Amino acid sequence: MLMTPGLAFFYGGMVGGKSVLNMLMMNFMCLGVVGTLWLLYGYSEAFGNDVFQGLVGGMSHALLRMTQGTVSGPAGHQIPTMAFVMFQLMFAVITTALISGAIAGRTRFWAWMGFTVLWTTVVYFPVAHWVFSSSGFTDTDASGNSSDVGGWIVNRLKAFDFAGGTAVHINAGAAALAVTLVIGKRHGWPRSITRPHNVPFTLLGASLLWFGWYGFNAGSALTAGDLAALAFTNTTIATGAAALAWIIVEQVRDGNPTTIGASSGAVAGLVAVTPACGFVGPLGALVIGIAAGVCCALAVSLKFSFGYDDSLDVVGVHLVGGLVGTLLIGIFADASVNPAGGNGLLYGGGITQLLRQSIAALAVMGYSFLATLLLAWIIHKLFGFRVDHEAEANGIDESEHAESAYDAAFLGTTLVATPTHPRPPAPPQRRQPTPRPTPRPRDQYW
């Protein structure tokens, strides 16, 4: 849960000071919207018994029926189902929130709320079923037996995704690309770009994300054992390596390492190691982190080449980082650290796993992009997805929320009179004599 407010600060620091509240609200309210949908039908759609060839779960767990007092998992490693319900909810919340960074500074708040409802229902919940819903995991009895059937990627294709490289990051990154194409570019982009208003906010958000990510990755072991410790270690190694790689790219390319770059590099490393952290050794995590830092640092400039306005580089960091981590599992997977994962190409496993990873990544990316394109277009045509030009130019906090993030007195600007604090009368002005014009030399007239 800490990751979602962390993401809000990470994004919020990079937008203008008059649009920061909108950015914070778009992230924070995903907890309310997605959490409500999760109770009503989301968990059942993602983890209910499969009803259509591994594509979607049924409604047997709608309103969280048949979950309280039950356990999930194989015999000897079972956890309370309700704990698993809440753990997976946080994946759903932050995946949706990630998309908001691509359309920062130009989005109507209630249109975003409607998009959140539709997108989680049509895109995230089914994709979570494909990737996370292992057959026989839920609805188990005391002996670990279950008749539950799960999603096609994890059970039939047998592609690996330990904590959400496909279901979370590739999914959100592809959706971000689609929604930016529907909403369009910011006025004046790329000639004029709003500077980050609070870089310390961004570093604070990245730090909270890094800390919360240990629950994301190590928590996906669903037990406090060797596998969780491995995921914890790999997450730390890859994140540090990616942050270092990103600022080295900045130094070579631009001449200076930046705080924004270090923060973004750390997030890129977290993204890339997410699917792989439970299947590779520490050396593999190091290579994945370096690859993510370099690839994502270079990928963020693609928006200028291709002309899509991804405000906060969701595509460059999450889509590209998710692809790097998902595909490199097929290279660096090591059965000695996780026998359930098998071996990748460098450990004698051949190219089979790499092909499986590629199919999973392409399937999630294609479905998310096309479905999001349709959903965003419908909302944009029916209700209007972006604010008008004047609100966008002036900052959208006032127009969307009737608030401002910073007190005018704090910023040193003119105070507005209120009934309880009227403006003091202006002191009398003494009339100044009108200065006589100074004659100019003759040649200045010519």
C-alpha cells in the first residue's frame, strides 16, 4: 500500500506546482475505486475458477464470498485467503495508478475515475487471471487439494512472472501509450515543457517506492523463507545498479547526473527485476538492473522521435523496463535458486523459456494497448478526457479541485482579501513630480 502514495509523490514532484494536487488525487483515489471494485467482483474476476479457456475467472468469489476463514496455497505453505485477497489488491491499485503519469497535467478528474473503473474491469482483472491465477492455489482444503483452474499464461504457456512484470508493468506501459494517443499532446509540447516543481518530492516518492517494493517482490514468495530472501536481495541489487547505470548514461550524454535521473533509474531497476527476482541469482539481477538503467534512460527520448506525449515517461520506464525483465528471465533463469523456475538459455535451458516469455509479453502488451485505446476513445468522445486549453495553461488544480497546493503567502504572491481577514487599506500615495524628458542627441533621431 505504501507504494501508491509513494508513486503519487514520485509523479507529483515532476509536474507543475499548479497541477500537483490533481496528480496526487489521481493516484490516491485509485485505492478507493479499485478497492471497491475488488470487493464487488474484481478478486473473483482475477482469481475465481476459470470460466473461459484461461481468460477470465468466474463470479464465485464476488463480494468476497467463500474467502473468509479459508486458506490458499499448497499443503504446508497455506496462508489465509483473506490475506492473499488484500495482498493482490495492492497490485491492482498501483497498476492502474501507474497510467496516470502519462497524461499528467491535462486530464479531467472524473473522466479519470471513470477510466479507472472500466480499465481495471476490462484489462487488469483478466490479465491478472492470465498471469497470477495458478491452478489449484485457491479454494484448497486442509490437504492442499483444489479443483480451481487458473489462467493460461501461468498454467498453459508456463511463462514466468514472479511479481508482475507482465500483469503490472507491461500492462500499464502499453495502456499509457494508448491513452496518450487518444488524449493528445500538451499544448506547446515539445517546444515548451513544464519543469518539475519539487524534485525532493520525486526522490522521496522513489524512496517510498523502493521500500514498498520489498512487499511487492519479496512478499510474492508468500512465505518468509529462502525464496523471499532471494527476491529481497535481487530487488536491492538490481535497483541500485539501474540507478547507477542511468546517471552514467546522463553523464555521458548530457554532462550531468540528475536527481530525477537517479530516481527514475531506481524505478526502472525495480520494474525490470519484478518478474525475475524469484527466478534468477544475484548476478543475473545485477545484469538485469544495468540493462534496465541503460535501456530505459535511452528509451525516454523515444517520445520525441515518435511524437507521443508521455508526460512522465511511463512508456519509457514501465513498458521498456517490464519487457527487459520479462525477456531476460529466458536468459538468466537458474533452477539452482528456484527449482520451480527451470533454467534459462545461459544455464543450459535452451531457447524454449525465452520464447514463452516473449509470447506472454506480446500477448499482454497487445491486449492492453488495443483494449485501452478503445476504452479511452469512448470516454473521450462521450465525456471529454482532457481539460480545456485555459485550465491546462493555468494549472488544473483550481479548475478540477478548487484548491491550490501552496498558500499564496508562502509563495510570496499577493494575498486575496477574505471576510475574516480583509486586506489592509493601502497607504496614501504622494504625488511625484513628472520628470522632464532628457533631450536626445541629434543622431539618435536617424
